[in-house]
Amino acid sequence: MVFFLDINPLIILLCLLMCIGFLYRYMKDTYTVLERLGIPGPKPIWVFGNVLEFKGKNVLNVFDDWKNRYGNVYGFYEGFRAGIVVNDVDYAQDILNRYFDKFGIRTSYRPFIYYPDNLRLIEIDGDHWKNQRIVFTKMLNSPITLKLVIDKMQVTAKYMLQQISDELKTVSDGINISSAIDQYVSDGVIRIVLNMNDERFELYKHSFYDYEIQSNLSASADNEVGGLARLFPRLAPLLKCADKKYKYAHEKVVKILREFVEELSSRRNNNKDSQEVHDSLFAFLLSSKVPCRDADGRSAHRNLSTDEIIAHMLTLLSEIHSTTTAMILFILYELACHQDCQDKLYDEIKNMGDQDEDISSEQLKKMEYFDMLFNETYRHHPIAPGVSRVCTETCTIRDVQFQKGMVVRVMTSPLYKDASLFNLPEAFLPERFSEESRRNCHQYSFLPFGQGPRMCPGQKLAIIKVKIAVISIVKNYRLTTCKNTETPLKQALRPSLTPANGVCIQLTKRAS
């Protein structure tokens, strides 16, 4: 039997109107936050905010345009979330350093998180972050680690040169050098992080390489599913279903790493004398300790958990790969386009001494022209175009109110095109980064590795990897453009800024 409720249609209409009114009020309040704070910016579209303005465009050009239209401080909406963008050296110093206690949380650019990624440095904060950061920074900057990196990368560079040589035999007018650089970075990271023997290296390297590729694709701006998850975080659990390739690659690598932790832990328990042997970053983490409190609340130290170690290794495998690969490719591209710069770098390499001997740490440190070339290349191709922080406490800085929970972006890419900071910004002039030229510049006008307590701890490691790759190639080949070289070079965010279609150049063997 069916019962029909006798409901007055006017009541239904009234409820409907109330829902519409509530929705309208919610949307109105949501998309007037910045206006009420007196912060200018582009007009948002309900639900999507301003993200549709990026569709089909170069993301960096959009931020450049907004800076020109709205000034050094403005806001925009990502879906329902209001955020503030600053393009100012003093604000950069305020947010990244001076008021770090109010902007101490980094935003995660990864839309999908799989355990134990939630234990990575970028995902944690407070005392937990501070304690883990101490271990991570010590590991990446110890003389033992840097010597390890140099040794491993020089071995890897020899394989890279062989791969390049093999590719050159099959073409007559240039190659896309991206695959060789991609493999160099991936293989080098694996050797540094895990120190596998050749047999295990060949067994596992494809799994690690696939993880690195899928990790970057999952977080790429090209990934529409990931973009939706960033735009509407509450939908992320549902959208994860479409992230199968990254999830599978992640689970496979985590399983391998877990086996490594158990194996090395077992060996160390059976041989106490090997506790301080750091023949890999993995071994360093295994012997590291972090501050904690014992059962009575007293200060103590503990070993890193297995999952913490795995999380840090995942960070090294994914973060180093994307940024370092892109930086090497951009430098090679600029050297091919600027023969005068290439000649200066080649002279510096020749002046290092015997070309057949391995490179030392001291020699790498003394490469002043390379450092200038690195910085100028980064200025033109900012791999990390900005630094994001979450405001943890409502505050007012220089008459601008930042609300708790808001994302604040220090966009550095527009600063690098500012003629008041960099004379002739469109020109490629490595000498602008000479020690003398930079002496009177604002410390926060150029931030390739960020600044403040949460700046990148792997700066030295990354530069070593880049230097050894470029030195090895320039020492053996002259680089020139070819018919397939893109000019200008098309770029994409994947998730770091990278050459969208790789880098095609001509390599001519130098005379011995």
C-alpha cells in the first residue's frame, strides 16, 4: 500500500527558496573574501574561482599578467579557496623568514598521498618537522655524503656518455638528449640512495624509474584528474581511482624499500661495527636518531621508524629526479644557443687540470663561471616558479591582512623579469651573478632553493649532480642548435618547470 503525504506546495517552494538563498549567501561570502580584505585580483567564477584563466596558457605568463594588472600583492581563487600572491622581495623575506612562525607550513603540490608519504618533510610541521629536518639536513650536507655523491655521479656519467654516443650513431642532425639525462639522474639517485650492487641495480632500476616518472605525472599540471583533486580536495578520495599507475608504482617501490630496510637492519644487528658505515643515504638514515621524550617526559633520542626512512627515501627519489633533470636540460639548451657562454665554460673546465682524472669536491666549488651560468639559466627557467606557505595565524604585514588557513604564494618568476632587480632581464648574461654584481642586491631577489628555515636542504647535492653531467658533456662535445631545436623552448609544469618536449641539440665530438 502506498501512502501519499499531503504537503502544501507552498512549503516545498519555501524550502527550495531557502536552499537557494543559503547557497547564494555562501557563494557570495566565499567569493568576496579578498574584496573585504581590500586585496585586488581577477574576478572569480563561482565554483571554479580563477583557475579557468590558466586553461591553454603558459601558467607563468598568467602570473606575469596578473602582476602587471594588480601589482605586487593580489589574490585569486582556486575553486572555493582564496589565496594571496606576493611579488615583492620584502614580502618574500617577511613570509619565508621574518614571520616564519606564522607561515611555517608548506603546501603539498601532490594531489594524491599514499602511505607513508604523509611522513615526508613537505607533509609535516611543528616539532616533528624540526626533528626530522635536522636529520635530513645533516645527511645531505655532510662531507661523507657529498664525497659519495661525487663518486657515484661520475660513475653514472660514464654510462650517460656511452648512451649519448650510441644515439649519435643513428642520427645525422641532432638528438633529443632528454632520455640520456633522464636516465643519468634516475640511475644516479638510485646509486646514491641505496648503493646497490650491479646485479640488484639492473633488477630494480626500472621499478624506481617508473616510480619517478609516474610520481611526476600524477602531480603534473597536465594531469586533469590531479588538477580536479587540487581544486576540490574533498573529491580526492574518489579521484584516486583514476591514479592507478602511480599507486601501483608507489606500492611496488615501497615494498622494495621495506625489504632493504629489513635486510640492512638485520645485517647491522649481527655486526655492531658497521653501525656508522654510510655507504648510501639509506645507511645514513638507518643509523640516525631524532629527539623525543621517554615515558617519564625526559629528553631522549630514538631511531627513525621504518616508515619514516621509507618516506625520506621516496622524497629523494622523486624530488631530485624532476628538478635536477630539468635544470641540466635547460643549461644544455642555453649553452647550445649561446656559444660564447659555452666557450667560457669549456675554458673553465680545461683549467681544472688533467681531463682524465676524476673531479674533486674542491674543483667543483671553484667553478665560478658555472655557478653564474647555473643562476642565469635558473632565472630564465625557474624550475620552482614560486614558494607556497599556509598562514597559521591571522596577521597584518605592511597593511595587508593574511587570514589563518590561507595559502600565500611568493611568486619568484615575475621577480626574475623585473628590470628594477635585473638589468636587461630578457638578455642571457651569466656575469650578472658574479660575486661583485650581486653584492648590493637584495638577498630575496633570487631564490632558486627558497629561503628561511624551510628552504631546500639538498642544494649542494643537486648542484653536484648538475655540474658533473654538464661538465662530462661539454668536455667531450660541442653543443649547437639543430633544425629540431625549439626556439623559444616550450615549457610545462610536471610538477616542476621542465622542457615540454625535451631538448633537441647537435653534439659534435671535440678533438682530443
